[in-house]
Amino acid sequence: MDIISYPGRFVYIAQSGDWRLDISNDHFIILPQVGVWEYQSGRNLDNLATLIVEAKAHAIANGITWQGS
């Protein structure tokens, strides 16, 4: 996973290149890197699940609480 850090916000890009997460205390956005939300295999969903788990652990360790404002 690649991580782009901004003040109070992280963008995570799946190593597979198919998903991106934009996470802060105020939002959790899941975006496909290409195409739309419809995929022909479960592999893309496995990639998304892996990215969410890794990103959540990193975000929490770096002060993201999802408590909102």
C-alpha cells in the first residue's frame, strides 16, 4: 500500500492499483482507481478488504479516530 499524508488526512492506494481510500476524522471515502464499482471477480473485493484492514491500522496508529467534528 502506498500512503500519501496530509495534515489530519491520509490517502491509501492499494498495491494492486485498483482501490484508493481517503481517510480523516470526518470522512472515510472508498474510490475505485479505474472503472466503476462493478467488477468481474472477487479479487478486487479481496484487494479492497486488505487495503481497508491495513489502512485502518495505520490511520488509528497515526491519530485518526473517526469521531467526527
